[in-house]
Amino acid sequence: MNQILAPAFEVDPKVLALAAKIKLLLFDVDGVLTDGRLVLGDDGQEYKAFNSRDGHGIKMLQGHGVATGIITGRSSEVVKHRVRDLNIQHVHQGCKEKLPVYRKLIADLGLAPEQTAYVGDDVVDLPIMLQVGLSIAVQNAHPLAREHAHWITPSIGGYGAARETCEMILYAQGAYHREMLKYLSTEHGATAG
């Protein structure tokens, strides 16, 4: 197979240049890793639906040395389970103000803002989106979040937007082709996300 594998969507070369520098990808949860709906049971238990393809994208990105994390305003037990399944190392829930958490995190990790990316969907995400080297909004994000994003995912939150982000970064860093070739091999036994 001599074909060069690339994501199924096009990305501006300027965005790819920003993505090539990313060492830490951060996500909001509700509206990004989920579709934004909050489903509550009679007992008050909160339920969320996550996309397994998003999860596998996160695992592929981690496998190529890009760290992942979440910074979210809500706190949820189900999120604790999901991040544990995906081995997401940097988990910050219940953040009323996200920017101070972001600043402390990158200082602790010794990263510059241009080495970080954030995926958001609402105005509460803008303080971080305006600081990172690569700001990303999901397709159905608030208009202000979309206006201030370097890139807008082809898919809406909870329906593949995180996967597209991971694949775009892999592509920008020259790892996408190599990663996809693994799945065309009969020897590869990957696990789903």
C-alpha cells in the first residue's frame, strides 16, 4: 500500500502548523466529549453518553506522546470512570473558573501556551481558548467560541469531534499515516476506546 493516509477532512496549513507544536490536549466535557445533555435519574444520578471513537482517538494520541486532560465546570462520578478508562492523566472537575486551573497545570508541566490545545463549546471555555496555542470549537459550539477558535471540528460535540481533533493533531505531527497503517496490518490487535 503506497497510498498516503490522511484524515477524511481538510485542515488549513496554518492550523496544522499550530497543531504540530501540541504536547497537551485539553477538553471540556459536557458538549465536547458528550452531546451536552444532562440525563438525570429519579434518584438524582447523572448519566452521560460518550463516543467510543472519541475515546480511541484519545488513546492513539497518547500513544504518540501527547498528554491529555480535562478541565470542566461540573463534577461527575461517571466522568471519573471515563477518564480512568482512557488513562487521562490531568483531570480537573468542578472548576468554576477554568483559566487559573489551566495556568497552574501548564506551569506544573513546564509547558508554554503554544504547546497546548483546548477543545470547548461554550463561552465559559473562552478564557482558556484565548490563551492556548491551538483553540478548537466543536461544530455546534456557541457562536463566540466558534469565532475565537483556530479550528472548528467537522462534527458536533459527543459525535466524533474529539476523534477528529486527535486525528488532526496526529496528522500535523506526522504520525497519522503510521498510526492508520497499524490497523491495516493483520498483526495489530487494538482495543476500542
